[in-house]
Amino acid sequence: PRTLVAVLDDAAAPAGGPIAWPGDPAARWDAVDEGVARLAVLTPPGGVEASVVVRGARAVAEVRWDAAALPHAVLWQEVGATPTPPWDGRIRALGIEPTMVAHGGGPVVGGLPELAPGAVARWSCSLTIDGEVSA
């Protein structure tokens, strides 16, 4: 609830404004779209922790992260749609990448913390998989 999704182009730049999850009814992000390569950014509601749960036929995976430090997650899907290297039309993958920035164009003014020399930034991210997993 209250999570936003914004489609990104091949250069990871915004291809439209953010809308409510799961996105455009014609291209929803709550299910894998076979034969498609696509990229978006999720912006969960502000808070301490965010997560994405992926349910498959044989397993459930959950990525959980520190949303205060990493307020977005890049979500990408490659399902045999990109014929060029490095995918060569053979890769089936789903990526969930917690991040500080909402897209490849970089941060909005004031969007990133500045660290003084010697300062430390801390964040956490975890992956849990329940069920069958095969290589």
C-alpha cells in the first residue's frame, strides 16, 4: 500500500511519472511479463523498513532493506527478450536493487546525504528464500 512505481527507459531515466503500485493496468508490475525486458523504480512509503516479496510456483523470495537509508528499489526483469550481449536472449532474471537514487539520471538536488571525510554511512539489506531453489 502507498508504494509508487515509475517506469524507466533503457538508460535508467524516468519514462513517466510515478503512479500507484502495481502500475499501469496494461503493464502491471505485480506479475512477470514473458518475453519482456523492463525496468522501473519502486518508492515505498517513508519508514524504517521496506520489502519486496516474490512468489513463484516453488519458492518465495523476500528482499528487505533499510528504507531510511535506501528509499528506493530498482526493479528489473529480463525474460529472454534482449538478444544482444550480455543477455544473448538466454537470461531469465528478476532484479530488486535497493538504492539511494530513484533513477540512473542521478539524485534530485539534496537527494543524497553528504559524508564528511571519515564519516560512516550504514544500511542493511537481506534476502530470504523459502521453498525449492535450483541452479
